[in-house]
Amino acid sequence: MTARPRPRCAACDRSLPKGRYRLCVAGCGARLCRKPHIPHCTDLHAGQCPNFEPLEAT
């Protein structure tokens, strides 16, 4: 029996342990790791996310 491959982080491509990830806050469904490395994957993914809309400076 072959094990299913683990999902990988959309930003840094690290393997994600079962249930140890967060989804993209913009709603694209990308899985992002919660590892404490710098820069955080939530910040990195913002530049790649198709749903990300930057705040306009006023």
C-alpha cells in the first residue's frame, strides 16, 4: 500500500504535516505552513495569490 503524498506549502514548498497548516486569508484555498521562519509564508503568498487586493494608500 502506497502512502498519499503530504500537501506542500504554496509559498515555501515544505511538506505540511496533517492538520498543521493555515489556509490563505484571501480565500484562494492555498495551504500555507505555520513554521516560524522569516519571511512568513502568509506574507510571501500575498504576492502570488490571485485573490489578493492590496490596500490603497490614502
